[in-house]
Amino acid sequence: MRNRALLWSSVLIMSGLALGCATRFSPSTIRSEIVRQRGLDPLTQFELNLGRFTTYMLKNALATEDGEVPFAGLSELQLSVYEMPERQGAAIDVTRIEVRGWEPVIRFVDASRSIMIVVRGSGKLPWSDADGAIGDLVVVGAGRRKVVYGRLRGSLSPELPSALGEVFRRGGPDAVMGVFSQLGEPQQGP
């Protein structure tokens, strides 16, 4: 019995350590990565952090006449946009950000842009919940002059990572920023 209790306490401690060591994504994490790769601070930055109450009010304002809400399961949103000075050479490589405790679902880099999308579930264990919903999603996209960071929390569709990846593929960080900025604009009826 004592061995079993010791085994369980070891498992719980290790689980807590593994979950506690997850990469902490935030605007300051992204800003630090820009400085690490470029050696200087971004020229301009925009940071937006909407908590549960503000996001709830925003979703109600965004609801269409038929009740459809973009990002319906969204409960919290962080958005940051950083502009960098003109520079020759490759774009910031966001795939170089160290990731622990998250599941990378999209990583892409070439000379002109890069993207990384990582997810985890809303429960204590990483990745998706039993129903397939994503609890926490981080997207970081970079071009030669702009880096966009978004973190979405809630009960999000499992299709969201691939949809955001496709948006990035077609239009780069500006297109991803456009998707997130639409969350703050009132929707017009037909």
C-alpha cells in the first residue's frame, strides 16, 4: 500500500511539474523573441487583452440577426501586433520559439514569413477536450516588417487552427491580423 501511495504522489508531482513548465505565451514573450532575433525593440506595438466579461459583451455585439457569432466558443482574447524597421534578409522565425506543454499543429517558415499555431485543451491536461474542442490556441505569424500574436481561450472549434493557417498562407500576418481585428468591429446586417 505504501509503495502505491508513493507511486501516485510521484505521478502527481511529475504531472504538476510537466504542466507547470508549459511555455507561457504573452505579448512580452513575443516581444522578447523579436529582440532576441533582431537585436532591437519593435518600432510600434499594439496590444489588446479582452477578459471573459469584455469578450462576452463583444460576442453579443457581434451576433448576427440569425444568432450566429464568429468565434462562438471564444471566452478570452489577447492580440498583439508589432512593426519592425525595414531590414534586408529573412523575416522573424517564430518557429524558433521554444514550446513546452503545447501541441504544435502548424509550423511553417520561409525567407519572407513564418507561422506557428499551438493548442491545448481547457482542462488540466494539454490538447483537446473529449469533445474535440480546443481550450487554448496561440497563433504567431511574422513577415519581414510585422509580427502578429493572438491567443484565444474558450471552447474553440478543432477546425480553427487549419483555418487560421490557410488565412496566413493566402495573406501572411496582415490577413491574420485582419481576422482578429474583425472581432472588434460591429457586424453589419444584410
